[in-house]
Amino acid sequence: MIGRTARRLRDTATAIGESVRPQDIPPLRLSQPRTQFTGQERYSARWRGGRWLVPIGAAASVAAVVSGVALASQVLQVGFGPAGQQAAGARRTQVALPPGTPKFMVTSLEAKGSVRLVASGRLIAKIPPPVKGFQIEGIAGLPGDRIFYLAGETFVGGQGSRGAVEFFRIVLRGDGKPSRAIRVPGPPVSLPLPISSNGLISIPLAVSPDGNYLAYAISRQLLGDAASQPATITVVRIATGASRTWKLWPAERTQITGLSWAKGGQLSWVGVIGDATVAHGSVVRHRGDELSVVMVLGTAVAGRSLTVNSRLVTYGWQSESATGPSAVLDGPVAGVITSDGETVAAQIFTEHGRRSKLVTMSAANGQIIRVLLDGPRASQADPAGIDGASLLFTLSPRHEHPSGSYVCGHLALDRLTTGKIVQMPFDIYCSTLWPGPPFIAAW
């Protein structure tokens, strides 16, 4: 869930990272004691307090730090404030949820998973790492509130150090307690460089409505020399581990940020495509331009191209200044498709990026059907999932805080059938001092 502040931090961090030279990297001093923080300082340093990246080497560490800063945005705290811990139930409230809303939600903060009650945010159970060193970086849930999939990275040290991404299935019992995680068949996804994000990067992950397929996209910030690597989406048959991959041409700023499934093998994906433009309704290669897109991939048809095998739902142009950062002018930044494949709920920017809206649109032609939320309260909407008629998204506060660490929103649901918004008791904290680790929620 990434807001505008995080996007600016991401682009700044990326530009800094690209300017780092080997001679600029100081030697690691692993034996130094940790700095102690109090009050607000403790919160602004919370994501890095003892959970720095795996020290494979100075260059790898710096690259991973930059990657973490680039995507980190918001921190979930249920019953805890930025200045210090409160009693676990001090601020917990019970929300009346519409019929059909999932009872349980699986979340991850600082790469550690937990199961919580949707109505109150109460912790039901922590999810133990399925293998030693497993860092959760992606979560996907089947419709309902019982079956979830975890994507995470493990680090193999010693000679031939490497990172590997693996996938696990968990089933919640009637009381919400998770069963033992079962590994999805198929080989681990090895990363080309010995970099571990240590949970600072999110991996887009989605499970098909029939529960037969898992789709994922590896963050390009985990790849060495990302500009020369094609962005990919991989679909795995859960029963056998057999997989198929679709690719985009290599481009520096290309990034796939969201995946969601509909029936009939339709896979919606959201992202930025570098060196691209739109001609005659199709995305084509064109050096120097960038697009922000929502597209739907037909996974049941032949082909391996993410543009040829996908239809364009909606798009926006991005601009790149001489100093580096790029920003969406008008277009989508996040979106999820309904299981029937007819509607996409998306966050879009208008007025040259100054206004944000949460809308539903036709998955066939991108025409807006309904504006669910408009203005500042939609600034970080980032729709994360749809279960039945309930859309999970982030509701921003009525007024922005100028600095420091603060509650910058709450998880909320929107009933797509009525447009009614229900704020849930999940506070999301942001910091203008330093971004926190990604918070991931799925139902």
C-alpha cells in the first residue's frame, strides 16, 4: 500500500541508489551496538531497529537498503501508538460489518505474519515461519476467510550465498488458528544476486478463484542490473508446481505492482511500463515514454508476451524530469478485478497527479462506472483485494499531518453494491522522517 509520499521517497531513493559507487560504500561494522531511541525517534527508526538487511557484502547491503526504502510505505499498528506501546486492547473497537464480509484477515508487518479478526483487529494467532529464516513478502487469499498463500524469501548463506523465494499454503481453522504451512510444489525461485530484502520488498501475489493457480511477479529491485532484465509474471499450477511465464521488454523503470484474478483464467495486473506508448489501443514499445497501466492477461491462450497477450483496460502517462523522479500525471496507480471479470476497482490520479479517486470501471473498456471516493481521503486508497462485494482499501484521514509519525489512514471496506464505506479498527501509521516496512493485508 503505497501513497504519494512513499512514491516520492521511492524515486528519490532509486536515484540515490543509482549514483552509489563501490568506493562510496563504507565497510560494515557488525559489532557496533544498536542506537537507542525514545518517543517519536523510536517509531521513526522502528522498521530498521535490529532488522537490517542480511549482510552479504557492503555493495549488496546498500543495494537492498535502497530497495527497501524505495517500496516501504506504511506501518500497521493495532492498539499501539508511535510514541510507545499501549495496552493491547486499549484502543480496540468492534465494527459492525456488512453480511458476507470475511471474518479473518491475514497480515504481515516486518515480514512476520499474523491472523486477526476483521471486526476488531484482535490478534488471533501469529503465523510461525514455515521454514527457518522465511520472510513474508506477499499474501493472497481465496474468497472466504480460510485459505491463504504466503510468498517469502529465505536466505542461504555461506559459499554461493543467494536468496530464494518460496510459496506456502495455510488453512485457518474455525477459530482462525492457522494449520501447519504446506509448501507449494515446484523449485524455489532463485534470485540472480546475493541480495535479501529481509521483508522490505513486497511481492505481488494472487490466487485464482478456483484455487488452482498462483500468480506472482518478482520485484525488480531484487534483481541485479534490473534495467537489462525483463519484467515477468509467472503462473504456477498449485497441484503440480508446473509454471508458465510472460515477459515485458527490459526497461529501467518497469515494475509490476499488483495482481488479481478473475474467472476464465483472466489475470489483472497493474504496473509501470518503461519505453512504451499506446497505438491503436495496444501497448507498444517506444523509447523514452512511460505508461501506468491496468491490463488483463489471458492466461489460457498461447503466447508469452505481457503486452500481446493482455488487453488494455486503462492507462496514464508518466513524466520523467531531468533530475530523475517520475510521477503519474493522469491514470491508474493500483487496482483489483472482481471475480466475474467485469469490473476493476482502481485508484486513479487526475489533474496532473494532484487529485486521487477510488473508482470502479468497466474491465472491458476502462469507462468509469462509479466514483467510490474522491479527494484527499482517497490519496492512499491502494485497493488491495475484493471478497464478494467487499473491497479492501486504505482510507486516508481528513487532514494530513505536516511532519513526524502519525496515523495516516485506516483499513476500510467499500460495499461495491451500495458504495457504503466502513472504516475498520486497523490504524496505519506513516512517517515523514523515515518510511517503514511494507504492511500487507489479504482476505
